[in-house]
Amino acid sequence: MIMTIFAGIAEFERDLIRERTGAGRVNARKRGVRFGRPLKMNPDQKKLANRLLAEGKSVRDVARTFSVHPATIYPLVLLIS
């Protein structure tokens, strides 16, 4: 019986934690906090990479130019196609 009571209290506390962290995320987004991995290329670099790809440069060469992995450049190739 005591374990059931403890389990109920733990579940209640977990719900409170989930509610507080959810509210914290909403407030952080309102303040402009960006979640997730940092971007490897800024918008200007992406524009230049798109131009280089459109001019016929290889993905590998463009990746070397910006010191990023070619997998970072491939989504840009899809935007051009």
C-alpha cells in the first residue's frame, strides 16, 4: 500500500515537472532562444554556396570552401534542382 502511495506522489511530481519545463520552453521561444544544433552556415554563406553549385562546382569543393562536411551542402543541391 505504501508503494502505491509513493508511486502516485512520484507520478504527480513528474507531471508538475513536465508542466514547468513545457512552460519554460514556451517562454524561451518567446524570448527568441533557438533550440537544437547550431547552424554550420549562415544565410549569406548558403547563398554563396548555392551560387557556386549553380556555376557547376562540385559539392565536395563547395564543402571544402566552407570547411563543412559535404552532407551539409547536399540539402542546398536539392533547393537548386
